[in-house]
Amino acid sequence: MSEKCTLCPVGCGAERKNAPGFCGAGAHIKIAKYGLHPYEEPCVSCKNGSGTVFFSGCALKCVFCQNREISHGNAGREITEKRLAEIFAELEERGAENINLVTAAHYAPELLRAFKIYRPKIPVVWNTHSYEKTEALKALDPYIDVYLPDLKYFSPKISARYTGREDYFAVASRAVSFMMERKCDVKDGKMYAGCIVRHLVLPLCANDSVEIMKWFLSRADGAYFSLMRQYTPCGDLAAFPELRRRITPREYKKAEDFLLASGYANIFLQERESASEAFIPDFSEKTDTLF
């Protein structure tokens, strides 16, 4: 990475000591905010909340990203590996149920160094858009307990329209397949190890959601599936008129009915009320909390 970065499938070749890569990351870890997150899946947030660290930058940059100020705008502050290790310990002391690393793949080498300084005594969650290399995942795997991957798009046309990445599913399905190998360990409603594959239903994309679920169900062996309906229009969507509305009950129901008809037991569903800006983290410096 110190020469020409090829950490992620974008392979931009940036010399990050001199200039940021496509993802926006430079030579040092950059985070936007950290704190206790009460709105993840119930077995992740549990009673006290998930100890979440939001990393700045992103290799995928979905046009509708609700965290666009950090994924597109790279808002945040640079910290050292030592400081990140201290944050892990601080979140533990605050009662976090786990350490939740959100969109951190572009800092894999720094994370490995942080884990060597301090390895959390609570589960570590890898929260990702899944557009990443399995080689990087394998390097981090000894330090990860719970995988929380998004599987966003099945159709190359849809992923190309919303991310510019026609190969999203080809790449992400390999990454998610690797993450789904993690056997689940859930006790008293808390996940200590395992994988929860997330999928967000988008406007006019219910058929794509069904294809995602077909793929998941053909491989699922105890992994959980979280069908999300929280899509909320964010950012400049002038060129994407179809995204300027929330999904309809009918769109979510089509996906939900397919999943329920499968008989698969390990699933999470969302209420319509989840599509609200109230559930989008506050990355401003006005408050120390996420919400």
C-alpha cells in the first residue's frame, strides 16, 4: 500500500503517502465519530448498544448513501493506530456490546497494527459494503468475530448506475461467501460470532432484491439475513429521479413475502418507521453521541 495501493477491487494505485486514493483515504486512519449505536440488529446492539467506529472514506460511494458526508466528503479527523486501540478500550469501558468497525477496509494495515496494540475483549464486528478483496478479509479474519456485510445489488446495470461498478455482485458475492463461513454463536439474544447478510430494498428494485435472496438462500448454512426497508432519500439525486422517494409498502412486501415463503428461520425484518432521518447518525461536532 505504501507504494501503489491495491487494497480494494478499485485498484486505483494511489501512493497514499502523497495523495488520497479513490476511497479518500490517505496514509493515516481517519474516523468521523464513534459511540454506542442502539439501532443495529437486536443481537448486535443488544442492551447497551454496539460500540461503533465510523471510518471516513469509501471505495464504493453509492449515490444515495445516508452517510455521504463521510463516505463521499471524507469528513473526519486523522488518528494514530494507538489512538484507535484506545478507542476500542474506551468503548469497552462504556459498556459496548461489541466493537463495530464501519467501512474500514481501506485501513486494513493500520487496523492490524491497532489490534496488536490492543485486542478487544468483546466481539469485533466487521460492517462492510462488501466490495472488497477476500485476501484483505483473510488477513483480518483472526481478529473478527461477527461479519455484517451489505449485499447491495445483483444486477450489473443497477450497480453500475448507482456506484459506477458493474462488477459489484461478482466481487461482493465472493467476499460475502467467505464471511458466511463464520459459524453463528448466539446466546441469550446476543451474537458472539457469525454473519448477518444485510440487504436494503431500493425503489423499483424489488426484483433485484429477490435475486439477492435466491443467491443467499442457495448458500445459507446458519447465517442470518436482514431485509431492510430503511431507504431514505439523501444527497443530490437530481440525476436519479427514481431514488427521490422512499420505497412503497408493496415493494418491501414483495421481497418480504419471498423471504418468508422460503421458510428460512434466521431472518430480520424492518418496520416501515425505520425509513426516517432520525436513524441516520449525526456526524457533527455538536454532540458526542451518534444520535
